[in-house]
Amino acid sequence: MPKLRVLSGREVCDILAEHGFEEVRRRGSHIVMQKKTGDSTITVPVPNHKELRPGTLRSIIRQSRLPRSLFETEQ
């Protein structure tokens, strides 16, 4: 399994935006992204830091329901 890239919060928000998420608000150092799907809404808080820790990035991937491959290194 390829390793996760080192990404900033802004880069993660850009990836989420490419896949239908919209920024709904900012508060402090967090950006809240949402995507409406059918009768539900997926909400993902993203810390706006220079580098996200691997565990934080894994949590964002799990919450967003996007494929992990979007966040992995190219081999």
C-alpha cells in the first residue's frame, strides 16, 4: 500500500473541493467542508495547518468517504 503524502490543510480542502465538497465555514484554524449526497450530508472538519499528521489525514479520508488513492504518493 503506497504511503500517504504529506499534505497541508489547504491542499486537502482542494482535493475535497474537486470531489464535490464545499467550504461552509471557518473558525479559528479549522475549515469545515460539506457535501450533500441524496438525503444526507457529509461534513468534514479540516485543520488549516502546514502539515497534517498521518492519523488526522486518515480520519479525514474515512469521514469524506473518498478513495485513499487520492491522498497517496505516486510510485
